[in-house]
Amino acid sequence: MKKIKIRLKDIEAVKTFVNAANLYPFEIDLLTGRYIIDAKSIMGVLSLDLSQPIEMVIHTEQCEELVESIREFILEEK
């Protein structure tokens, strides 16, 4: 499992991010406050407060390709 803080600034960023997430078979969650959202759901992601950083949890260790494809949205990797 890998945790990364991301920021999605607008609807175009959300579309790009969700499209990238959907290319991979493993689960990806977005955490904000007490909510856990499926990162592959555009409606779920759009329901988040996009003005705040979001914690992404990737449920695999083999995620280098995904991380590179969303590098523009990453604030901090753990």
C-alpha cells in the first residue's frame, strides 16, 4: 500500500486523474476527512472538496507507472 497527497484543481484535472486511475486493475481510494471515495469514480471524485489536498491510497506496491502518469497532481509521497 502506498499513500500520496494530491491536489486536483479543476474538472479537467479530475477527468485526467480518473482516466489514469481506470487504466490499472488495483484499487485506489481517495481519503478526505471521514470520507473514502473510489478514485475510479468521476462522480465520487467530483463530490470532494477540491480546494483541499486529498490523500490517495494505492492498494499495491507495484504502482510506479501510475505514479508517473499522475505526477502533475502529486504534492507529497509517503
